Amino acid sequence: MKQGEIFTSRKDRKEEAVRCDVMASERGYRWTVCAVIVLLIALCAAHMTDRPALSHPHPHHKTSVLKMDEAALSVVNEIENEMMLYVLSDHCYQCLPQPLGILPARPVSGTPTTVGFVVSTQHALTLLLNNTSTNLEQCNVHFHFGEQGNYSLWVKNLNEPSQVSCTMITESEPINSYLPILFTFLAFAFLAVLSAIWNTVKRLDVVTNLLIRLGSTVETERLINSELGTPNRLVNASTESIIPATTGRRLRSLDTFRGFALVIMVFVNYGGGRYWFFRHESWNGLTVADLVFPWFVFIMGTSICLSLSGSIRRGVKRTHLLWRIVWRSLQLFLIGVIIINPNYCQGPLSWDSLRIPGVLQRLGFTYLVVAVLDLVVAKDGLTNLSSETCWYSVHDVCLYWPAWLCVIVLETIWLCLTFFLPVPNCPTGYLGPGGIGDFGLYQNCTGGAAGYIDRWLLRDNHIYQTPSSRVVYQSMMPFDPEGVLGSINSILMAFLGLQAGKVLLHYRDQHKQIITRFLIWGFVLGIISAVLTKCSRNEGFIPVNKNLWSFSYVTTLSCFAFVTLGVFYYTVDVKKWWSGAPFFYPGMNSILVYVGHEVFQEYFPFRWKMANSQSHAEHLTQNLLATSIWVFIAYLLYRKKIFWKI
């Protein structure tokens, strides 16, 4: 090759490097600006959609200020019998109706009596009216109230005195509390379209050369000499991942998926606009908030596989890797204990009320078990099997059968403890929430064996005191969703993520094979979930339950994870239609973002006093801004090549 050709080749490579970094930099700034615009739109939506909730459009209504997810109900009794009003939420499975209040009888030849109540608008309700003297049901009304609406329920006799009619009347229309979400979604969609158009325009040589010329000479040299991506060495499996050194490239889609889960986690932890579907499900079922932690565990498993494989193939001793695994697990556990017990800012912390389980604690324990398991069975090099081998199509599973055997044994232990462990004063195999659920028969049996084991091992004062089951089921027993028994299924979740890593290793650069296997795994796990749950929320053999981390919960979320990772892999790493921004940046610094958002969540600018604390739109604006700030912080750290590795 001639000297001029060599110089031209080097120049082209430098210009290509500059082009890549300029595009990455612009994506980061562009997505930050997009987030600010979305927040401004949400704030405008707050002023357009919210109005004072004074319940006085009807003469029978008493003036009262309604809170979020509340409506005003006036019950007008025109009959001469005293009535008791009960309420039952559709979301409360096999619950006892709860008394709401007494309706005095109408005086003889007098005016009807009116009593005002405040009712929930999150889910549809059934209102039941019973005669207090006979305790017989007079009528019932099924209705879904709108937020901050005003309603009247008229109770009157028909032609016969024994027949009672109940009629619901809307006195004033409710507000549409979902408009801020709609505006935010439309804004993001609009900006995504603009981003796609801009990316297409930037591919033009004229535009690319213009962008390069606009940059200063010093900045250009810095970009040319800087590494693209992150350091090309082994990093922490819990925060980053690498394709083995033989490939020489990062798996960007994995960082994007991790960042995607983390951003949603930060958003819902900050409140999610106070919408019920951005909070954890009270018991059985799924909400958006229930998706992200299992995904994070799944991605951790994938990272473990890729990281350990790269280390072993570079000749790192397994004993050294074992020490690092134990040390990282211990650090995660200790950091988790510190951030979930925030009394250190309010005075001395009492050991008597120290909560032990938590998110990072479970991550640390799960990482320890799965990483050690993979360290024991991992091969020094990938086994080259002939495609003619009868079990070639499943060799990424069969080669690690000892690990699968261990996981099956662990899952068998979970099933036996869950369904056969005797729990005092509770039915064996109970999976319910206690409280008013199951017709109030097992009020102190929240979580069955899972709750009993935590209370026996850790004692009541060292586990979570306000579980989500209190919201609907009014359970009073402490219960920890990150408890001991559920950690077994957390291991299963991470191990399925580990299997995704094995697929990436054994079919490296065979994109069709990788995506096909991800879809097959998703299909198989989806079928298992359908069988276990009978495609229902409460009627299955093992319902989907985040509090228990039930087996069906793991199979369902793993199904979603395989499909989502496949989509990210195809769009980010294969077709390169998307750079992964802005989720890629927090995905590269996941531990720092998680710990930071937990520690500083009560500080400005992540939280401030709102003009109307009962406005979904204002909460949504605050939570989106706080989440966007952490994304921007992660972006700045990425630009400075600062990564917190444990």
C-alpha cells in the first residue's frame, strides 16, 4: 500500500471516529432538551386539566376539598328505614364489603335525609345498601367513579314498600386525570419522529462534514484520541457487561435494556405521578412498577455470563474471581442496608427497628449464588460442536446441565416450602394477602409461608412494615416483598438471564439464531405462565404476585425480558437503528443512579413544595424532572468516563 493511501485510510478512520462521537454527543444533548420540553408540556397540562375540587354543585352536597383519586358521593334516602352503606372494590378479591356509613331514615312526612361520603376512583366499586333492622340487602350499584367528580345516589321505594330503587346521578363531571400522560406520550412520540428525521439527515455527507468542521480543533483531536464506548477491560457484572475479548465490542443493547429498566424504576420510586398503575400491585397481578426490578435481576444474570466468560478466557484465576464475587455481593448488601434505613439523617438508628431485606440486598445475594454457580460450570473456552450433533440445537442449555440441576433443586425447595410448610393458624399453602381478603378468614396470614419464614428468621421489626397489601386488603401484618423465600425465585430470574448470556456467547454474531432463541424462550415461558395462572389474575394455580415473587411472576417477567432484550438487540446492535439514548447512559452507571436517587430523593431539585399537592399533573412533572436529572447526570458521567464499579 502506498504512503498516500495509508494516510488517507488513517484520516478516514479518524473522521469516522469523530463522526460517531459527535453523533453520540448530539444524541445525549438532544434527548436532554427533549426531556425538558416534555416537562414543560406536562406542566402546561397541569394548568389546563386541573381545577379546584370543591364539591358544591348540588344543594345536598357539603363543601369539601377532594384529594387525588377521590370523588364526592351524596346518598339521598327517601325511605323510612335506616340503611347501612357498604362498599366493595372490584380489585379486592374475595373481600368482605366494608361499611361506609349509616343513612338515617327519612322522617314521616319529612324531607329525605342526605349523607355525604368520599369514595375511591382507582377501581370500580360496588355499593350495597342493607336495612339495619333486618340486615337484608335492599339494593346494590356497580359504578366506576371519576376523579373529583360529584355524584348522588337516590334511594327510594317503588310501588311496593319492600322494593327499593337505587339510582346514580352525576352532578358534576370528573376531571380527566390522564391527560398529562397523554400529552407527555404525544410529546415524546413527536420528538422521537424529529430525532429519526434528524438522524436520516445527518447521514448525508454534506451535513456530517459540516458538523465536523464546526467542532474546534482541540475538541476534534480529543474525540479522535478518546475511546469509543467504555474501557475495554473487565468491569463489574452488576453494572456493566462486555462481549468476550475476541469480539472487541460492547453489547450496547444490554446497557440500554438495563438503563430502560432503571429509568422506569427511578420514575415509579419517585411517585410516578401518583397514578395507581405506576405503584406496586396490592397483591396478585401486575402494574408498570412490578416490571422493572425483575428485569434488572434478569439483566444482571446476562451480565454475569458475559463478564465471567471474558475473564476466564483471559486467564484470570477462578479463585480470584470467587473473591471478587463475594466482595461485590457483600458491598451490595451493606449499601442496601444503609440506604433503606435513612434514620442516620434524623438521629441515632435503633438496631431494634433495622430493616434487613431490601432491593440491593436481594441483588447481592442473587449475584453471589448465580455468579458462583456460573463460575463452577463455565468452560475455559466455547465448545465447538458440529451442527450434525443431535443435541446441537440445545447445546447452550445441555452444556451447563449441573447448573440447571441446582436451580431445579432450589425451585423444588421453594415449591415445597410454599405449599407444604405448616404455618400456625393459617391454611397450608396459603398465598393470599390476609386482612379482609378471603372473606376475612385469615387476617394474620399475609404471604403464607413466605411471611411466616421472614417473621421467624428476622422478627417482625426487621422486615417491611407497610406492604402494598395494606392499600386494598387492609392487612396489618408486616411483610417484606424482598424476603428470604422469594430470593429463591430471584435466583431463578437471574439464571434465566444467565441463559440469555449463554445464547449470546454460543451464537455470537449469528443474529438470526440469537433472536430466534430469545423468542423461543419467551414463548415457552409464556406458555408456562398461562398454564400456572389460567390466564387470570386470581384464579390460577400460582397467581402472578410480586410480593411473593411467585414462580408464575418469574416466568411471566422472564418472558417479557427475553422478548424485550431481543427487540433491543435487533434495533440497537444488529440494525443500529437506535443508539440506545438516553437509556444507555444510566445503564452504564446503574448502581450510582440507583443509590443516588434513593439517597437524594427528598432534596431539591428532585422534590419541592407543590402549589397543588393533589394534582396528578404536578406530581408527574416533578417526577419526570427528577428522573430526567438523573439521566442527565448519567450522561455527564459517561462523557467524563466516570463509572462507579463495585
